[in-house]
Amino acid sequence: MTKFPYLKQDFLASIVVFLVAVPLCVGVAVASGVPAELGLITGIVGGLVTGLMRGSSLQVSGPAAGLTVLVFEAVSQFGVATLGVIVLLAGLLQLAMGFLGIGRWFRAISVSVVEGMLCGIGLVIIAGQIYAAAGLKAPESGLGKIAGLPGMFADTLGSSEAMISLAIGAGTIAVIVLWKKLPKAVQTVPGALAAVVLATVATLAFSLPVATVQVEGLLGVIQPPGAEAFGELANPAIWGTIIAFALIASAESLFSAAAVDRLHDGPRTEYNKEMIAQGAGNTLCGLLGALPMTAVIVRSSANVSAGAKTKASRVLHGVWLLLFAAAMPWALALIPIPALAGILVHAGWKLIPFGQIKALWRAHKGEALILVVTAVSIVAVNMFEGVLIGLALSVVKTAWEASHVKMEIIDKGAGPIQAYLSGNATFLRLPKILDSLESLPQDRPVELDLSGLHHLDHACRTALESWAERHSATGTEPVKVTEPVAEPVRAPAEKVTAA
């Protein structure tokens, strides 16, 4: 026992994580438009492969609700057979980023963009899974899903089967929410698992006419990508999807690692090694034709809360997933699809950062605006382009704030007007600078003092020179310009040799 001092804690934690993971693995797979077993395969790889590797010791990897929208779009556009190629190359890209030391740079991504990404994903998941809960086909676009909800509810009211299906989904959500109010002893069973079991029992007991999960068997769904799938790489559109998989999965995993580090006092995450671990897992998932993986905060927090101390808990959870998928595939066929939809609606709701939006709006309205625009862009366009829009806005905002410039005008009524510029004069502030200068009287001499500027870019310098020429051309004295103070050039240190 001295070799494994925490075996008991890790064993018990692994059971809890396994029970949390089963309904989420199956639900994410079904919502992504692929066989349910592929979600379990990704969970198994996340436990047995990524779980064994170094990086973050307590976070757990598997199929994530955050990638559901992107995977569904990829499967719709390129087909299930090509999914393996996309995940494989995304994994190789993650491995390259990890070995090149890029993993830690993901911590530099604006939190507003990440929260906006999660918010947008949550909205699309909620809207899409409401259709699934009613047993109806959802529109393809995010805006179409939201705009079509009133019509969907109208169609549901006219169909008893759709009403029953939607009631099971709503009941699943109710059980998950209310489960947290029950005694702690009862809560040792995860609410999502309890909700699925109750929905399954109710469906069987009353012979309810609802769709259940289609089962093909674990070996039957493993489809390593073939030559035809690799032939899709000639399509330029697929590369955007591959890059999106790699970047978004990496960002979600590394932000999850940072969150998990705040939950425990154990070893801190080694970000580049965690990137390599995620890349190795996704490479194998791609070779098996399975779903992409990320580190998942729901499973990870459950792991920490259950008392896990080492990576053994997440490896054991992969063992239990493998045994379940191999020995009890028939159990999947009993699960009602609207119950899985209810689980994902609840997961999507938890992705929306209501508290952060309020806090950001009070303290940093610009950051709150980036969050909202990122979320709306994901709903209106797609996830990859929505994140790019958010990142672009974040860069522009940072550049704008970094180009603070102050202009002070001193006019004593007689003699030259003195204009002092200080701060950073960049093209972003050029309109404001020129408006102030052009408002000065044309018949008075001007002294323009630039000595207080830390930075003067080429666009600003050219514009200021042009303004000075125009002002001087009116017959007044030429504009006197005091140049910025150059940074002192430090002489190289003298080499000292020992006597």
C-alpha cells in the first residue's frame, strides 16, 4: 500500500467520474450526429491514454459539450467517415504546438473571448437540443434554431408523441436541478445519471413512444480513416475545420486546467505537456474514427470533489468505461434520446457565464461587449469564425487602449499657441489629434511639442508633418516642432577580466 498511498481515494473517485462520464459521453455523441459508442471510445482514450500522460494530474478528458456544435457541423459537411481524419490531424497539430512550447501561450487569450465562446456554444446547444428533446429535426444554422423555436413548440402541441418526448426531456432537467437539493448521501449518485435512469425506467414502465439510442456495438463503430477520407484533405474547407478543432479543443483544455488547479493543492499543470497529452489522445481518437476530446471541467471538478489525489483515478475511470462499453452495450439501447437532450440543455445552460457578464459590465464594459459579440457571432455564423471575430475585437481593443494620447493646448491670447502631445501617438488616435490641431486659428503661430510622446508611428508623423506644412502655408510663422526625446543608447558594458 505504500507504493499506492491514495489507492482507496482514487478508486472511489474513479467510480464517481465514471458515473458522471457515461451519460455525457453518450449524450455528446448523439448530439454530434455520430453513434453513441464513439463518445464512449473517446472517453476510454481520455482515461487510458491521456490520463496516463503528464500535464495536469487531476483533470479528466473525454468528449465535451463545447465541441458538439463544431463536430455536428463537420459531420454534416464532410461525413462521419472523414471525422477521423479531422481529429487525427487536429491531434498532430496539438502535438506540434506542445513540442514547440506554444501551450502556455493559450493563457494569453482574452478571458472575454473564451467566456463568449462558451456562451455562444451554450446557446446553440440549448436551442438545438430542445428540438431533439421533442423528437424533431433542428434547423442547421444557429440563428435558424433560435428563430424556429416558436414554430417548433406549435408543432409539439399538435403531436402527442412530441409532447411526451419533450416532457421526458423537461423531466430530466428537473431531476438534475432538484437532485442538488437532496441529502448528501443521495447525491453520491450523480444527478445526470439518476435522471437518465429514471427516464429510462419511466419509458419502459409506461411503454412510452420515444426514440432511444441506436446501438451498433463497440467494434462495429470503430472506423479507421481510409484512403477516401484522406482524399478529402484536397478540399481547402476541411483545413479550416482541422485548425478550429485543434485551437478550440486546446483552449478549452488549458482553461479547464487553470480552473482545476484552483480546486486543489496538488501539482500545478505543466501546460506544454498537457497540450502533448491532449494531442496524443486526439491522434489516437482520430485513428479510431472517434470524437475529438478535450479536458472537461464537469468531470474534472467531480474528480477533485470525490477526493482524487493522483492520475490513477482518471485512468481507472477509463477502465470502467471500457468494461461498460464491452459488457453492457445493450444498456445504451434503453436510453431515451430526449433524456440525453435534457442533459445537454442543462450542460449548455451551465456554459453561459451569467455572473461574469454582470461583473464585466460593471467593471469593464469593453470586455463585456467582446464577450457578447463573440457569443452572437458564433450563433449567427459558426464557432470558428465567431472566435476569430472575438479575438480580432480583443486585439483592436488592446491596441486602442495602448495608444492613449493626451493633447494640451495653451493659448495665452498673445504670442504662439502651444500644443503639447504626450503618450502614444498611433494611427488609431490620429483623427482625434488632427481634429484638435485643425481647430486652431489659422492666423496664429503654433509650437507643437512632441517631447512627451513615448511612441510616434509613421502614419502620425506623416500626418503631423502635412498639417504643419498646411498651417505654415497660410502666411503665418512656420510651425515649430519639438521632436520626441530619443531613448538613450546604452554603451556596451566593458569586459572585465580577472587579474
